[in-house]
Amino acid sequence: MISLHYFFTIVHTGAIVYSNIRFVRRALIVSLVFLLSACGGGSSSGNSSGSNSTSSVVAVTVPAPMTVSSGNPLSFVGHAISSAGAISSMYWQVNTLTLGANPVTAVGNSSCTTTQADASGNGVSCTLSLTPPALLTADNTYQLTFFATDAQGNTNSSSTTLKVLQSASSTGNPVVTAGANASVTSGDTVPLTCSAVAGSTAPSGVTFSYQWVVNDAAGLTLNLINSTTASSSFVAPVVTQATTVKLQCRVTDSNQKTGTAIQTVTINPIVLPTAVPISTSGGNVLPGATQQLDGTASKLYDVNGKVTTGTIYYLWKYTSANPSTSSPITVINPNNSVASIVFPAVVTTPTTYTFTLYVSSSAIDPTNLSSLKQYPVVFYVSALPPIVLTINAPIQQVNSGASVYITANTSGTSTNNGTITLPPIYYTWVTLKVPVDPGLLNINSPTTQFIAPTFPAGTAPQNFLLMACASYQTPVPCPGPGSATYNALVVVSP
């Protein structure tokens, strides 16, 4: 049996334990409430209206939401004050709310390196500076959030918004330039050219798309060729009186801004006798090739644009070559409807040759060709394969008085390699560094020779450095453009 004293002891002890547990719980609750109060309630508020956003300790103010339609620099002042002591740190954060929007530029003082204290000394302000982006393809919205922390670690933040309208873009429309106004004749192919540069303050990397449209056809039907490129064209239709048409080039940049320009073309009727030649085009040819220049498709037209009979006079002329150092080419039978040319057998650099066909219904004066129909024909001449030069024994060691032979070898000979018969290869030898002139023999053949000079006994070995050159040209440039070279070293011992 348990004694009454022991029972009361147990009850008393249990009451003490229970009382202690309740005390500890109350102490923990009080501590948590204190910590939450010290942290400003553990919450922050976003403010898009520009009014104060406060915790129990730190109060933060930001400007009201702003909408701008210009690209001028902007400033935003954030203000913070704490009832628990001085503000110890502040900063601004800029977020883009519009998907794909370009970021703002020239952002300054976002870390609040520069601040301004209130006259009372209790609050402090931080001014954020920024500039709207130069490129805007739509209205863009940005969120600006101001954060502040006091010396006790209490924090708070507040947000505002900046909406930048597309009209704030500082990039202008592309500046478009169309080709010069032209006067043509019915049946002519009329070139249309257009170029564009990016609008003011546009960044690098802007691309353009082109579209040619008929602005004023003056009642004619104009069929544009390659109308979505910078260079278009059309064939001038038949007219019975001078008619002016206008073609517009529209250029749109990669920021969807558009600029335009007009090219004006006056189409004149065909008046007898006028020739409209159609010559064969050029193409890719090989060195040494013979090519025809064919103008037999030229025709005479009457005033109504119908083919008529009559004599057509022709003149074929060599016009130019690129590179310009290339030698002119003589046209064979230049006054015939079909002429011919022979391209140089030695072409070491890819070369473009241009010839021009002039036609008239009367005898042609070679000194006055500007008023005649002119059609260029362009040929692209491939270069000969490069010569690869080697020497059978590029380093030799001989004694004084010995006969020295050095032979150069080339890849490619004057045989047909499947596409072209190569011209002959020419050689020459020169001395680069020698103690005495060795008197080279056969310097214009693949193999040269000389007698090793005699030096007194005890003389150190002497070096003779020679160069072999090979080229399709003669005389051989050694060294020079279009030639291959290789060095040979002969060491002569006394």
C-alpha cells in the first residue's frame, strides 16, 4: 500500500514538472514574437503605385509608375528610413516584364554607391539612373525594385514600373537610295538598283529585306524580275510615245522599320532604224581557250515593236580585265555578227575579261559609241594549276674541283591533265649566297652544273646557296609572281 505522504509527494512533483513545461512554452513563444518583430515582421511588400511600403521598422518609398515615349535618360529616387537606427545598405534591382524586350541601358548607381541624407538625418535616398533601349519593336515594361536594410538587419523593399512606348526608339527608318533616273527604249532590259543604310543610332548587325513594287505604271504592264532583292529589272514594254514609270524600293530592317525610295524610268518608243542586240553570255573558260562572240540574235524593230528587215552593223571591243594588269585581248573579226577571241595560254591568277557588243542600223563610228546599244559579255578565265618544284639533292657536300650537278623537278608537264593542255614550264637558276662566282652552266634548264672552286688547304668548308625557279612565263621571274622556287645548298671542302 502506498503511503499518503508518498502520494502527495508524487502529485506535488508532477505539478512542478507540468508548471515548468508551461513556463518553457511561454518563454519560446515570447522569444519567437520578439525575433519576428526584430526582423520587421518577416515580410516585404511590392508597391506599383509609388506609395510608402513599410515594415514595422523600415519604411521604403519609390516613385509612382511611369510611362515614357522618348529615349531620354531617366532618374528614380528611392527613400528609406528606419525607427531602429540608421539605414546601412540600399540597392535597386531592374527586371524586364515584357518577354523578349531589350534591356535598359546606361544603368547607374544601382548599388547606391552615392546616397543623399535627409535634412533630419533619419532617412536616406538613393537615385537610380537609366536610359530606355534604343531599339523597340513593341511597348516594353520594366519593374524597378528598391531594397533597404538598417543597422539592426531590418529590411524592406518596394517596386514601381516603367513602361517605354515603341515610339521611344531612337533608331530611325533605314535610309534608302534608289538607282539614278534612266531613259530607255522599248525592249531594253532596265536595271533597278537599291541600297540602304541603317537608321540613326542603330546598332551593328542590322539586316535588310528588299521589295520592289510598281509605284506608277502609267497604264503599262511591268513584270519585275527578282523583286525581293536589292537589284531587280524589267523589260521595257512597247510604247508609242515617251512614257514615265516609277518603281519603288521598300527596305525593311530587322527591327521592322521601313524606308523607301523611287527610281524613275522614261521609256521611249523605238524609232526606225534601231537595233536591239541580244548577245550570248560569257562563262567559265580555261587558259588558251578560243571563244566565239555571237551577236546574230540582234534584230531591228519598227515603231510598233515589230521585227523588221534591214542591215545591222556590229562592233565587238575588248573592254576591260580584272586584275587590270592583264594584257588586252585582240578581237578577231570585230565587225562581224560573230567574232572570236583567244585567251592567254598563261593565266596564273583567275581573271575576268569583259567584251562589249555595239550595234547600229548605220555604219559605226568607233570614236562615238555612247549613243549605240551596248551589251557586255563577261568571261571568267581559270588560273593554271600551281607549279610544285623540288630538287633531287637539295644538300650536297663535295671537294674542291668536283663537278656539281643539281636537278630541279616539277609536278605537271606540258601534257593534257584531263581538263587542259598545260603550256611548257621554263626554268632558271640564280646564286643567292656564294663566296665566289661558281660560273653556273645551263641556267635555263632543269639541271645546272658548275665546278667546285678550289680553296687553300686548311680553309673552312664554303657554302654555295643556289635557287631554282620554274614558271609558265618566259623569261622566268626569279623569284616573282606565278613562279615556284626551291633552294639548294652545296658545301665545298678544300
